Amino acid sequence: MTDIFGRCRAWSAYRAQLDPAIYPYFRSIASRQDGTEVEVDGRRLIMAGSNDYLGLSCDPRVIDAAARALARFGTSCSGSRLLNGTLTLHEELESEMARFLGRSAAVVVTTGFQTNLAVAALLDRDSVVFADRHNHASLVDAVQLGASKHRRYRHNDMAHLRHLLETTESAGSRLIITDGAFSMGGDICDLPQIVKLAQMHSARVVVDGAHDVGLLGERGRGVAEHFGVEEQVDLVITTLSKCFGSLGGVFAGPAEVIDYARHHARSIVFAASLPPANVAAALAALRILESEPERRRRAFQVAEQLNNGLRAVGFNTGDSVTPVVPVRAGSKLECLRFWSELFAAGIFVNAVLPPAAPEGTAVIRITLSALHTDQHIDRIIEECTAVGRRLGFIPSTPPISFERVKMACSV
Ligand SMILES: Cc1ncc(COP(=O)(O)O)c(C=O)c1O
């Protein structure tokens, strides 16, 4: 018989061999993350690895709203939304988010991950889910929880999606599920084609707007607003941990679907509700997001500056059109070296290794905030160039020409 802890022992042995200098995870930060700089091991680093795209997590108005809710309601609701965990504040955020997203109803959930898991409540063995291969892990898990059939189409490959829709028999319901902006690549889904195919094949469409709600579209309503196809999208999910400077998630759509989800989704029913301070922070962030579109503009401006600056010296940044800027960084070990040299040079980015990135194509994921200054961006480009040249990722002289990126910005 094998010991269930055996795998942990094997992992510990593997971990013990890793050079701590190039181990990029669980680095503890000793300061607030004000969107641009942090303190790690007594050093000041440029934070270029946070998802606080609009720089709202340390905005004084957001902190003040959270502090007032903390003083009024305490630290926790100590119970599920269904039972004792619903505050008037949750209901206020739900109606504000439904209005903002142009949906008839919304439910606030404790994390973005749990919000995606709630999709499982709509699925059964007869359902077929068609999902982009680069979808977030929480959507993959939702499909597994729902026990439905899972057909994964090649990333953003509409011919493949069409083929799967045409060739998959189903007696039950069909659902196409996709990230709006992809969390690792910073590219966006081909939503106009997806909704067209959904109509042709009687499928519902769910979009996880974790990285696009708050950023894309004229009013920040996400990728569906960006493409002008909001009415053809059935459900919108977003997290509150990125553009809303908080924690939590929102599931928005037709009132009957939201009411069903809040009574049946296990990740909602069997979990304590979002703490009051986080609800109030998200509400305050929503107000700022709507009244200060210049934040969205700035987030895209710095992203464009960085993306083109990196391309100009020869880096491959893929198809990113958002403040998530991935830099292809070769093998696992090459990526870790790249990461550790940037870290030593004072730049905090994220190393994304397989299986989170495709095998052989590890990625340095750089994420920006509306609060980064031009000087921050110049420094990031400068350090990436120096390290990239030293490690042979890019040539020692810039290429003669490069293709400039145009961001998916509508403001
Ligand atoms: C696309 C996507 N969906 C959902 C989530 C989960 O959100 P949260 O971390 O707020 O729980 C993430 C988190 O990174 C994400 O990138």
C-alpha cells in the first residue's frame, strides 16, 4: 500500500535541490502594494507582477470605505450568504454591479475562483462545454465539478471551435465558455465569432472577464462591450481582486439564473460570504472606475509603451493587447534565470512555467498598473534588455524593424 503523503516527500526532495536564488514563488512583501513599488528583503522593487491594473487597492477612498465597513460590520460575516452572511452592503454591491454590467441581476461571491466554480451548478452529464484551451484553471475545474462533457478548442481557434460544435453530439445543453482577456497571454477572445457560432449551434455563452471587466470597453464593461456584443453574451463573471482592488467575484446575468445559482452553486452556498471590508472596497472602486476613465487609458498607455519598448529590442510579447505583457522566456530553467536576474535588478515580475504555460515556452509575465510612471516603464525595459542580452534571449543590437502593438483600449 502506498502512503498518501508519499507525493509530498518526493516534492520536498525535488524542492531541496532547487537553487533558492532562482526560486520565484512565495516571495514575501513587507510593504503595502501601492501598485508600483514594494519592499522585499529590505530592498525597494518595482512591482510589475500585480493584477491591480487600475491601482485602486491602496487608493485612500477605497481604504476609507473598507475601514468604515470594518468598524461598522466587523471583520467577518461568519456564515454563508444563504444563511446569516448577507449584509445590506452585499445587496448594494450586487445591484450596482448588475447595473454596471448591464445585466438584470448579479450575485457577489467570496472569491473569483469560487465564482467560476458556480458555473458547475448549471451543468449535468448531458451538457457539453466547449472551452478555450487557455481558460483559467477555475473554469476547467467548474466543468469537472459539473460532470459534463468537455471539449477544449485550440486557443482562440474559431475553425476548431466550429468543428467541435459541428461534430459533437449532444442531447442536452451546450455552453461555450471563455476568458475575455487571457490571464497569461494578455490577448483577448474572438468574441464576435464565438457569439456567431453559439447562435448557429444553440449554445449559451459565458465570459470570465477577470482581466477585462474594468479595463475594456467604453465604460469598462469588458470584452463584450469592446466588441459591441453584450446582448449575445448570456453570463458575465468577474473577479473583484484585479480592477476592483479587493477580493471576491461577481456572477451576472438573467435574474432567474442568478437566483438559481445562489441557491444551488456549492461554492456559494457552502462558503462564508465576502467580508464587509472587501464588499465596501469593491463598491468604492466601482465608483472610481466609472468616474475616472483616465485610469483605464493610462493602464493601456503604459502597457503599449512597455510592449513596444520590449518588441523594439527583439522580445516576443505574443498577441497581448492589454496590461498583461508576456515575454517568451524559453525553457523552465532559462525563465527562472531571467526572473532571478530581474529580481536582483529590482524588478518584481512573475515566472510562469509549464503546465501554466505550454511546454518549452515558459513566460515572464509582466503586469502593469495605471499608477506606473514613465520612469518605471523605462526602468523595466532597460533591465529586461540588459538581462535579455546577457542571457541571449535577444540580440545585442535591436532588430531593424518590429511590428508595433495597438492596445484594445476604447477610452
Ligand atoms: C481568468 C481568471 N479567472 C478567475 C480567477 C480567480 O480570481 P481570484 O484570484 O480573484 O479568485 C483568476 C485569477 O487569477 C483569473 O485569472
